[in-house]
Amino acid sequence: FDGNKFIDKIDKKGYVVLDKTCFYAESGGQISDNGTIIDGDINIDVTDVFKAINKQHFMYGKWNGTINVGDYVNASVDEIMRNKIMKNHSAAHLLHSGLL
């Protein structure tokens, strides 16, 4: 997805949609995961994930090279960052509960 429409290939930066993903999309006040998507020599640095109307996850990243529809990739979440996000999000719920 180039920001305006779905396309068959994309290079340098844009949105990647996978048929299955390990990335948590921004939702309910919790920020999205960061991580990487690897396709051969191409390493996509995922910096944002959002969920679209039909619940597909759009992962935004920058890279060198070209990603094509149908390519097989490996996706991985930055687990250290995910754990920090989860702890802060849980703490926000506990604080909110305590203030009620």
C-alpha cells in the first residue's frame, strides 16, 4: 500500500500487509509494535502498525530494495519494546482503576 492505493510492488518506504502477522496494531490507547520484516537481503524496519476497516494490519516501514505481492517474508517483533509497552499499558489501566 503506497498510502493511496494497493500496488503489486513497493520500494524504499510504504505499508506492507501480510496474510498473518505477529505485530500488534495501535488500538485502545496502546501504541503499536516495532520490529522487522525480512525478505532475503531486504530488511524492513517496521515503525508503525495500524488496523484498517477490514481488520488488516498495515505495517509501515523503510528499506532498500523492492517487496512484491506474494513474496515470503519473516516478521519479528522487538520483544524488549513490546514488554515495555505492555507494562506501561497495564500500569495505565491500574492507575485508571485506582482513580475511579
